[in-house]
Amino acid sequence: MERAADILIIEDDPSINEVVCAHLERRGYRCRQAFSGTEGLMLLREERPDVVVTDLMLPGIPGEEIVRSIREADGELPIVVISARITAADKIMLLTAGADDYLTKPFDLDELHARIDAQLRHRRTRGNAGGDATAGTREAERPRRVLVFQTWELDPDGRVFCVDGEEVALTRTEFNILELLMGRPQKVFTKQELFELAWGEPYSVEDSTVNVHVSNLRRKLKPTGTDGYLQTVWGMGYKLHNA
């Protein structure tokens, strides 16, 4: 029997924290509750959850620092932010810090459940390397597929990305975007294609999520001198460029 997914809820408003916890537990999740940023980080160190749901305006340690701390230690752990702050600048800041998704308050509990479930599906898809022991043996015997583009090397199975042999730390979403681009280096991917393939969710026309993650990738790649490999095709999307 598959174990219940563990959700860490970091929210200082007791009424919101309790109603989110009750709603998710009714749907089969196991929830742990923190009512400050400091308590949230303490619980994170004690036991790694499957998804973190966090507010931004928290006593002790603010939510932005929690997101950054998680991303520095773990590029794979899904983070869903719930916040009353709704400006485009807030959204860009969250995605730049490493959040995977966000909902603005007041939010629908069923929508939060759907967002969490989507993050768990993405994680299971990535982690489903073989199934039974026989499949695992077949996988071990199969030559490892490594994607190469100029000085980039990306190992989809090991989830490692290197430039000139030096590993570059990426978030889960950044890795997914590069895996798509390197898998078909001559193709121009529209923002809709990148979003729906990397996130597995329908794309919203006004969504700037892809732009923010590509900008983050360029920033991380700039010290390697390879940020120019990511080419913007104006009016269409992105592709790799033989810079």
C-alpha cells in the first residue's frame, strides 16, 4: 500500500492552517503544521516532506527565505506558496527564489489540493525509473542516455547538469526546461509547449512563468560563458543557439 504523502504547512494564521490541514487530511494526506518560519525550518530539518505549502508573511523567518533555504539544499522538493501578495513583481520574486507554484489568498481549497496533487504527479513521473526488480536490472544494463550540446552535458537519469565538466545546480523546473531543449536542439519551443511539457499543466496566455525560469537559467549560466546558448525567438519562444 502506498504511503500517504507528507505535506508541511507553514502558515501563521491558525484558522487558515487548520482548515488547510483538515481539508488535505480528508483527502488522504499526512499533514504537519508550523505557525512560524522558524518552526517551519525546524520541521524541515527533522523530516523531509513530499510538498511544502508556505505563506510569505511569517513571524520569525519570512517565507521568501524559507523558499531560498529549501532550494539551496534541495532542488527537487516541490514548494507551493499561498499569499495575499498578488503583484507581478511578487510572482517573479517567488519563481526566482525557487517556488514551483503559488495561489493568492483567498484561495479555493480544492484548487490547492489539485496543485499539490500535480506536484506529486510530476515527482512520481520523474522518480518512476523502473518499477520491479527485473525492470531495474534492465535499466541498469541499458546504456545511460546523456544529452550533449556543445559544452553542456545533461544526465536525465542522474538529474545532473554540467558545463565543461563542472556541475551547475538547477531547480527541478530549470532542469526540465533544459532537458526539453537539449533533447531537440533545433526545435523552437513555444512558451506554451515548454510550460505544458515541463509542468504538465495547461498554459495561461498571460503567464510569465517560463520567461522567469529562462531568465534564472541565463543568470546561472552567465559565469560559465554559455548563457548565449539559450536563444529567444521573438514572437515564438526559445531554442538552443550555437553561440
